[in-house]
Amino acid sequence: MKTSKRVLFIVIALLLMIQLFRPAKNYAPQASPNDIAEKYVVPMNVLMDLNTACYNCHSNYTTYPWYFHIQPVGWWMNGHIEEAKKHVNFSEFALYPPDQAKKKFHAIYEVMRDHTMPIDSYLWMHKEAHLTDEQYRQVADWAKQMSEHPQLVTNSTE
């Protein structure tokens, strides 16, 4: 019994100690001038769907639930966010060269067509991120069109 109490004490102590090491939050203090909607035409309904279902991981603006502050859950979430932003970052999308942007649009089309994003583990805790078949179709259609013929935002003052 003494050994099991000692092991339990060590496990609890380790769990408490790792709480001191938290990942940095993914949150920019202001809107990015490189956001996808700053360079490309994004219909409002598509932009709202991207914000609801994608931006939490694929942008510089993550909203964190309470359980992010519990380690190792926070580390796991941070890893997902960093990986997601490697694939596409909507906050920095305007920085992608045209050929790369077309590939990103095509990738968005594919995951929306196949309903493979958002990932299931995200949807378990974020019911608001569930898209309807119609929403998936609208985002997929827009992304496919943009992968073939990107439409840039025009400045009316020029």
C-alpha cells in the first residue's frame, strides 16, 4: 500500500508541475491586413462559415475553452492549431504567392467536398462548427471557383 500511495503522490505532483508550462496562445491583438477577405472576394455567407468552422484553428484568432488551461490538453490543442496553420492560415492568406493560393483554394475545395473538416475531435466540443450539407457545398463551390479563377478584391478609390 505504501508503494501505491507513493506512486500516486508522484503522479499527482507531476500533473501539478506540468501546469506551470503552458503554450502561448494563438491570438493576434488586431485584425490582420493579410486576411483572405482583404485580397480575395469572399461572399459573406462563405466568410461566416469559414469563421464559424475554420478560423479557430486556421487563423491567428483562436478562442480558447476552459480546458485549454489543463496540461497536457493545452499542449495537444496547441499542436493541432500549429499543424492546421501550416496547411492554411486564413489570417495570412494574402501573403501566399498566386500559385500557392490556388493550391490552397483547391485543398479547401477538397476538404469541403469530402466533409473532412472540421475534424471530428473538434466537432465533439464545438457544436457550432457543424456545417450543413448546403454550407459545405457553398464553401466547396466558392473554393473550386477561386482555385480556377481567383477573384481579387478591387479598390474602388483607384
